Amino acid sequence: MAEHLVTFETDGAVGIVTLRRPEKFNPLDIPMLRALEAALDEAEQAEGLRVVLLRGEGKGFCAGGDVEAWAQLSAADFQVQWVRYGHRVFDRLARLRQPTIAVLSGHALGGGLELAAACDFRVAESQVKLGFPETSIGVVPGWSGTQRAVRRFGAQVVRRMAIGGEIFLAADALQLGVVDRLVETGKAFEEARAWGEKIAERGPLATEAAKLMIGIAEGEEEAAATEALASGFIALTGDLKAGVGAFKAKQKPAFSRS
């Protein structure tokens, strides 16, 4: 049943990943994280896909980590099975080759906001609330809320949410840079879809390279991204073709720096 917890579909050059636990406002547990990881892998490999939208089914985007799923875990299991695996999946989202847009048609709290922060852009409806309420129940943000969210939104904004306990309405979140576009209730997917289509019209290789370079500057991407950019450049050169051809023919390559 895990494959039905998160679905992936395509609409032209736009991919749509949907969280499907609407009865509880799409909270995340281990089966759902696994399904999300599988959907992201599918999106990464989809031919001709230029943009990925992430949304929640029903009235919520994502209620964060399912408390019932982690509350009974031992300290060791909480660290490894919950926090570390969640980081792996969120990092997978952040490093997806395509630009990503979080469609916030419902609240994004705790892990839900961390999930939205892993996307490149966020479109929020006016009724949406955003924040990190974890300390109110004696835990801390564990899926990059004190790391990636600080890089994306700024330390003081995260302090206000994670320590001060502030919950922002979407209009305030827009002013603070936590969301990128604000729309009326019921319009988030439509706005994100139109924005995704505009992004899809841009040069795909240039867009992916720009995402990697921004990630390097931001600290999201480092060694792997640098090598990916350099390797991609080399792969287009005549020198690579000459080298591979010579290797296959067991000859000395004639490089031309072209």
C-alpha cells in the first residue's frame, strides 16, 4: 500500500508529486517517506520533465512528522530510523535535478515546513499557517528546520518560529521570504502549475546548472555538485570522445582541447 501514500504523475513537462493521507492532513511516517523517496526517484528519471510540483491531497499540505509514528521509538531508533532517514529523503528532494515548487494549499508546520523548505519555491494560499512548533511538545526540528531553513529563510526568522513559537500567516511569511507567492484560497495549485509551465520554457540544462550553482553558493550542494558540473562540461567536449575512442581501440588518444 506504500505506493499509494505518495503518487507521481506527469502533465507535459510538469511533474506532480502528491502526498495522500488527507484524513490526517498528510503527516509523514516511515512508509510515507519511503513512498516519497520512490516518487522523487521516478521524477528524476522521467524523460522531458522540467519542473516538479509537490502538493498535499485534501485541505492540508503536510502536518509534519506523525507523532504516533515516532513517539514510542527508542532514542537510538528515533535518531537513525526517524531523523536520519527523514534527512535522506528531504535531501533527495532538495537535490532533485528539476526545479521544485511546494503547493501550500494547507498548513505547513514542523516537518511540513521543513518539507516545503526543501523545495526551490513555495506558493501559499492566504489561509495557510507556517511555523516550527516542535519545542511546544519538548522536541526540536529534526529534518533540517534549524539548518536548511536557516539558509533559506534566515536565522532570525527561524528563531522566531522554533524558539519564540510564532506561527506566521501566509501574508507575513511572504514578507519574511518564507513563501514566494501568495494567492487566495483554492488557487495555489493553479498558480504553481502556471509558474511551472513558465519555468519549463527555459533552457533545461541551463536551469539545472543554475540550480546546482546556487546550491553550491547556499551550502546545499558542495563536492558532488562541483564534480557534476565539471563532468557535464567535459562530457560535451571532443577530448572525452577522443579519449574514450582511443581507450576502446587501445591507442594513444589525440587530444585537441575542443
